[in-house]
Amino acid sequence: MTTTIIIICVLLLFAYIFDISAAKTKIPSVILLLTLGYVAKLFANFLEVDIPNLDNTLPILGTVGLILIVLEGSLELDVNRSKMKLIGQTTAMSLIPLFIFSFGFAYYLNHYQDIPYKIALVNAIPLSIISSSIAIPSVHHLTSYNKEFITYESSLSDIFGVVFFNFVALNEVINAQTYQRFGIQIIIMLLVTFITTLGLAYLLSKIKHHVKYAPIILMTVLIYTVAKDYHLPSLLFILLFGIFLGNLDEMKDNKYIKKLRPEILTKEVQKFKELTTEIAFLIRAVFFLLFGYLIETRELLNYRTVLWAIGICLVLFVLRSIFLLILRISWMPIAFIFPRGLITILLFLSIPEQYSLDIINKSLIIQIIILSALIMMTGLMSNKTVDVVPEKVKIAEDNSTEDKKEEEEDKI
């Protein structure tokens, strides 16, 4: 027991070192975490340490990790008029390539591999989603615009991908009634989001007990899980809840928001954000360490899936590059940042048994995750623009502008 605790603590400390060194080394922490988990397994086998079966733990960790990661990302998003163009661009980048790749790859599997189209589509969707759990932590050293772009895009990609996957996988027949039912589910989820968001925000501002943030996180997970159980697009709640809390300053003049005491709530939200970031880091680290631990050597070195993995990553890169050019968005380094990770694994494990394919297997998922992370690492290493100097200049310019405004107001 003592040995296990020591190993876990050491592994998580290594995960922390990987996280803080990623900005300098440009090596995505997911590669190091998977490697560390895999090495830990070899080490445990060598020492003949008896470790229980952990296969069933992965989906639980993945679900909690997904909630916290989307919440963490949404708390960072600024939503105002100046961001409308960015939101439009990232919505297009997260949605259109997802549909094109999913339907295109499903068509290929159906036409050339003789696989029923719906089954092919269910298996294609997890491969088309950008992982915010890898993308967001990897871009902290980039310019403010690039950080915001990746945060918006990857968060929206998670949400659109999960909703799309559930829509296809959970409906036996897709017809007009299916779309009508889906529209009703969206409306219900928006109503639930509105009520629960105001309720949780009110609790956050009113709770005086020294333990106040953990219950909010637990209720967030609970609401997500219950909504998911009723096949509602529950990630929508997480995104809107985080955006609401993260943008209180934009709404502080609203008479209804004033009742929530935004001057107090803003300080509480900052502390809540810090706690969410800490827990999200731990869950993400444990998830990828565990996934690395569960990797078998034969799965990692499966030569039958290597060409598939390379081909899929190449198609994803080309498709992404084309849309960046169409939308006139800076190609470097955004074109390289399309990692697959936690959400891909989670949806792959959620594929109903009757829909599973031999060609879309654990080996392919592992290889795509590693290859996409290596491509991202290449782009980050090649990128020469960082946010250190520009941000300082921007702050100085903003301060100078504010000072001039104050001087003019004083003269008046």
C-alpha cells in the first residue's frame, strides 16, 4: 500500500514537471505522460507489484476530466462584441471540418470496406474531434489571439463532437422525428442551463462555509451526469455555465445580475477557477498516466494500423490547412494544433458493442493520439512568435490609452 502511494505521488510530480516545462521544451505533456505510464507498467511488472484491474476506471476519469477541462476552458473565454468574429471563425473551424471528415471517412469505409454507413459514421466521429485537454495546456506560450483561438475551437469541438456522436449512436433511425426530438432536447437543455447556472452562481456568492467550491463542482458533475443519462446535450451546460461565470464583468450593469452581487461573485469565481484548474490538471494527468499504463506493446507497435494512422493525420492536417486559408486565419502554428486525446478515447470506449469495428481499434487510437501530438510539437517548435513581448506592449498601450482618457475627463 505504501509503495503504491509513493509511486502515484512520484508519477504526479513528474506530470507537474512535464506541464511547467512544456512551454520551454514544446513537447506536449500527453506524450510524456503516456510514456511515463507505459514505463511505470514495465517497472511494476519487473518488480512484480500486484496492481488491480483498472480498465473500468478509465471511462469514469475521462468523464470527470472532460467536464472539468471544458469548464476550465470556458471560464477563460471572453464573450463580447469584439470577439464575435473570433467566435464565428472558431465555430466554423470546429464544426465544418468535423462534419467533412466524419462523413467523408464514413463514406470511404462504407464504399471501399463494405461497412454499413451508420456504423462507419459512429466510428469516424471520435477521430474528428480536437482534444481540448491537450490543446489548451499546450498553447500557453503562444500569442493571445492564438491562445483564444485554440481555446474556443477545441472547447467547441468537444461539445459539437459529443453531441454529434450521441445523436448518431443513440438513434436507431434518423428521420424528421429524430431532428424534432433533438431540437426539443436542445431547448430543454438551454432552460436547465439557465436555471442551474443562476442557482449555482447564487450559491457561490452566498455560501459562507469554508468549504464552498467543492460542492459547486460536485453539483456541476451531477447535473451533467443526470442530463447525459436523459440523452441531453449536457456539455452545453458546462460551456455556458463557465462562460457566464467568466464574463460577469460584461454583465454587471444588468439589473438581474446585480442581485447576484457581481462585485463579490467575481472574486469567488477567480478562486473557483483556480481550484478547477488544479483539479483538472490532476484528473488529466491521472487519465493519461492510466491510459499509458494500459497500453500493450503489441498495440503500440501494430504495423497494420500505422499506415491508417498516418493517412488519417495527413487528411486532418490538409483539411485544417485548407479551412484556415479559406477563413484567412494565420496558418502558423494553428494548422499543426489538432491533437486527439481524452475525448477521442472516451467516445471510442463509448461505442456500442454492435457498432465496433476491427479496423478502428485501440492500436489505431493510440497511434493517432501520438502522431497528432508529434505534429503539434513540430508546429510549436517551429513557431517563433511568443506572447511575452507583444503582451507587455499591449498592456503598456492599454494603460497609456486609459491614462489619456482619464486626463481628458479631468479637464472636462
